[in-house]
Amino acid sequence: MELICLTIPFWLQRLSCLTVSECDMLRVIESTAPNLTTLDFFGEPVQLVLRESSKTVNTPMVADKFLDIKHLNIHLGEDYDDAVTPTYDYLSLALFLDACPVLESFTLIVDQSDMQHDSVFGNPSLFLRQILQHKHERLKKVQIIGFCSAKSMVELTCDILKNATSLESLTLDCVFGAGTGAISDSVRCGPSKSDKCWIRSRTMILEAHKALGAIKTYILERVPPAVKLNVGGPCSRCQAMDVML
């Protein structure tokens, strides 16, 4: 769809949930709908401009503020042939969180079928970036499904841990397709009699292990005692497939 600017008018007072999908040309999302509390975004990373700063960032972005959004769900590269580009800057999503001052829950689902990203282990001398002067004061629940070792994803997670002062739970699942917050073997791989796993290749299994290493090295020590951390890695069937391959 060749939609460039999406404007949600104030008179849509019954609108509480908005889903934006397959809008590859989208540059701006504006909303004055008074009861819009949930936003789901599906699509590829695109170049969008923040009106207040004229700064171009590599992420879907609101033009100003979504003052009533409480639940934000972003799905990047949800189709196998539409995977996230290796150069995608996940840290820029922190600006999206900052645009939702009353946000309570954030879910990021990423198709990590392409493993050519800039790994946090690639250059130990590089410092982790931070986005200063912003807080996610009401954010309580964060889930990242498809967590990987990309440096910018580690940076995003560290940013959330530092600035989400009310955070209660953080779920990092290193397997794309496991389902939102579902990290048990039975849910991850379907019925117990099924031998089908979500992971598509040995490369993804290896990346899942690297992601677990990134959590242990960079994330674990930053988790406050009051925050419940849930971590999901390759399931038992995936481990067996890794050995067979």
C-alpha cells in the first residue's frame, strides 16, 4: 500500500486498537483518537522523519506523541521472505517507546532468519550506545521474541532496563516463532508427538546460543532485583537437530 501519512482523527472515539500492516511507504503516524490504547505494527524497516527534530531514523516512528497508547506491539519481518535487514537499528525503537508516555507493555517480535547483523561480540572495543534524556516511567512488561546477538538489540534491551523505572517483567526469547511469551518446549514445537521445530536451520540454533551468551554477558547484571527475567533458548528438539546437522 502506498500510504505515506496515516492520520487517525479525534472523532474516532470508539477506536481502541489499531493494526498497521504492509505499509512499506509509510513515513508518519499521527493520532488524536482519544481512546486508542493498543497499536500493532507489522512491516519492514523504513525511513521515517520525526517532525519535531527532522531527524531521519531507520525505524517506524510516530510524528509526535501517542498520549494514550498503553500497549505497543511491533512485528518486524514477520514473513520468511520479508526478514529484517541485517543493518536494522533496534536501538532506534527506544524513540518509539519515548513517544508513548503512558505505555505499560511492549512486545517486539523479530524474524531473525538472516544472521548477518553486527553482533555484539564482533568488536569488544565498541561501547554500547545510549539514548539520553528519556524515561519509560510506566512501562511494566516487555517481551522480545526473536532476541538475537545484534549489538543494537542488546543496546535496546539495556536502554529499557535503565529507563523503565516501573518494569516488572522482561522476557527474552532467542527463538523466533515461539509465540508471545511462550518459552516451554510444548508450545515452542507444537504437540508433544510432533517433531517439528520453529527453528529453520542450524544457523538459527547457533545464533540462539549466541543470543543466550549476549544475555549472560551484557543483560543479566543489569536486571534490577525487582524485575522478573524470563529467558527462552533452543528447545530439546532443536538441540537434537543441532547435533544431527
